[in-house]
Amino acid sequence: MGTIILEAHLSDLHLPKKQQPQITTLEITPQLQPTNPPTTPETKPQPDTRRDSGVGIAQTQTALLITPARTYQLTTSFPVPAALAPGEVLIRTRAAGLNHIDWKSVEHNFCLPALPWIVGREMAGVVEGVGAGVEGAKRGDRVWTSTYYKDRRAGCFQELVVVPEHTVSPVPRNLDFAAASCLGVGGLTAAMTLWRWLGLPMHPPAVEGESRQAILIWGGSTVTGQFAVQMAAHVGWDVIAVCSDRTADLVRQLGSRHVVTYSGKSDREIVDEIHFLGQGRIAKAIDLVGPKTARVVLDVIARVGGVVDFAPLAFMSSREVIPASARVHNVEMKQFVLDTTSEVYARRLNELVESGVVAIPKLRVIQGLESVEGGLKQLKEGDLVGEKLVVSISV
Ligand SMILES: NC(=O)c1ccc[n+]([C@@H]2O[C@H](COP(=O)([O-])OP(=O)(O)OC[C@H]3O[C@@H](n4cnc5c(N)ncnc54)[C@H](OP(=O)(O)O)[C@@H]3O)[C@@H](O)[C@H]2O)c1
């Protein structure tokens, strides 16, 4: 069988340089050939640990493939990884979250190391088996995880997912699988952006400070924004959130002290409004919408005067002129998988959810992997009014 050379036009993506994948030419072998790269290249395959309870599992599974033509194709005969490396956990998917990165990577041809590939970055399910040395998870545990695109076995739109142990967390007692499946992207991105990159505290201060600092969250009604609003408000920060008229009540209820609606206003008017509400106290900012709004956030920062830490989470042009007072942080969610110490963020997120401090966004649940392609189209069209799309998979 021959090999297809596919040219990827990365310049069309308008991604900041750092976010542009280095590969511009992909070699694709047009056959459904499972490559199951171990989490670390040096790990050797181990004996079959999938049946550590004595109960056998099938050798094939249902998976949603991204084909060499970058179309979606459901297959019922995709191989289940034959063995687990030390430290790995095999999870049976019960629900998976749908995210913009899933359709964007297919449409714009990035984060697809080979084809066919399996996308999907977050899921919740039941532990089916564990590799040598795994102590924190056992067969039958209800867990959720957040995954990294480089391992096809970790793509969440398949029935059985393999991930490293430190990325696996118990499903909070008050959540079902569908609700837990959206912790891995929206929840964890909000958590790590605030705590790791922007430096907000993970716990409320013992004594409430007199002059409260403010954080600007542009896109307060986005799924990620809803988590961020609640977490920032919980530690005593004044949240100034930007959203539409239709989601303003939701964003207020989540704990935003100030809600700035953008509907019918010019950028200049919005900047003035935020500046007035912030009263010079804005010290952190997040953008969850895109390059245009990231630009407006930079205008706000230029007006503030003092240093503002800024996380543009939904792309910012590399050509932007950055005000001297802006400290721009490149949030890399892959660090959750690559840096094992990051599990502390998932643990704290779980505490906040289980204690009821952080509520899960309203869910819109679709059924079966066959519904994912349509779901991703809906997500792209963007009319979910603050709801989170997840796919439920029955066993
Ligand atoms: N870097 C990362 O690791 C990372 C992780 C997670 C998400 N992201 C990115 O962050 C973005 C948000 O993701 P998400 O899944 O949380 O989004 P989402 O829930 O799909 O957000 C959709 C919402 O955005 C709001 N919106 C649209 N235009 C807006 C504007 N001009 N100003 C304010 N709000 C606006 C709309 O609500 P209204 O009715 O309020 O307008 C809409 O309901 C995406 O671009 C995603 O790729 C990046």
C-alpha cells in the first residue's frame, strides 16, 4: 500500500507562531493500522493487564476515526490496545466531552500526528485494567481524565482509552459520568490557567483582603469561563465578565461581581465600561473568544496602567502589539499530562466540585459515538447558550 503526502497550510490558521505545529508535511498510510505508541518511548509492552480481574474484554472496540481524508468514520472493529505499559490505566468510556479543539484539529489539520487518528480530549468512565505499579486506581473505579493528543490510545471518542495514572481522578460523588466528562477540558483549563499560569490562590484567604483585586474574564458564559468565574469568585477576586445579554443572568449567578454585555456596543464602549468598573484593580485577564477580543483585552490592559497577567486561551495573533504592562502567558494544557505534579490541580478541582463550590455547566447530552460528528458541527455553529455538549456511551 502506498503513502499519501498531504500538505498542511498552516499559514491559513492564523495561529500564534508558538502554537503552530512544526510539521508541514504529513505522511499518511491509508489503512486502519493501529499504532499504539507507549506514553514514553522507552517503555516496553508488558503482559496483558487488561484482564486483571479475570474477566476478559473484547479485542476490538467501537471508535470514531478521523480518516486520511479527514472525514469522520465510525468503526466497530478498531483494535483494543494489547497491553498496558507500567503506570497506565485502561478506562471504559461512559461519557466524553465535545470541544472546539476536536473539530478545529480536523478542519485545520493540526494535532493529528498520523491518520487515521482518534480525537477527543476528556472523558469519564470505569477502570477496566491497570498496568504494573498503578496504585491510585483499580478495576471498577469511576474516574475522569484529561488527555493529550499525541497518543491515539488516549483519544476519547473510542470505547476504551489508555492514559497515565497521574491524569486519572475519581468522579466526584455528586456527579454522574456525563457531568464528570466535562471536567477534563473546561474545568481543568480554568483551574490550571488561574492557579498555575495567572497565580490566583487555590484556596480562599483566611482573612478577606480590604482592597479586592479584579480579574477580567472575556467570555464568562463559555464553558471554560463558567468554571473560571466560580473559581476566581471563590477566592475573593472581583470578576468582571463579558458576555451577551442572553447569558448575563447566568454569569451573574455564577459569582461575577460585574457583568458587561457586549451586545450592541462598540469595542471602545466596552473598554470604557470595563475600565470604569475595574477602577485600576484589574490584575489578571483571560480571553475565551478569539483574536479580536484578545485585541480588545490588550486595550483594556493598556488603560489599566499596572501590570496585568493575561492568558489568551482562544488564540491571539502573533502580530499583536503587546502593551508594556501586559504579561502574556502561553497556557499549555499538555503540561497536565507531561508534568506529573499537575495532578494537584485535578485534585483541588474535584474538591471544589464535590463540595458544591463549583457547579458544572448545564449539559446537553447526545447519545453514542455516531452522534459526535453532528455534535461537533453544532459546537462550531456556537449557539449553545452556555450549555456543554457531551456524548453518553451506553455499555
Ligand atoms: N488553550 C486551551 O487549552 C483551551 C482550553 C479550553 C478552551 N479553549 C478555547 O477557549 C474558547 C472557549 O471554549 P469553550 O469550550 O469554553 O467555549 P464555548 O462554551 O463553546 O463558548 C461559546 C460561548 O461563547 C460566547 N461568546 C461568543 N462570542 C462572544 C464574545 N464576542 N464575547 C463574549 N462571549 C462570546 C457565547 O455566549 P454569549 O451568548 O455569552 O455570547 C457562546 O455561548 C475556544 O476557542 C476554545 O478553543 C482553549
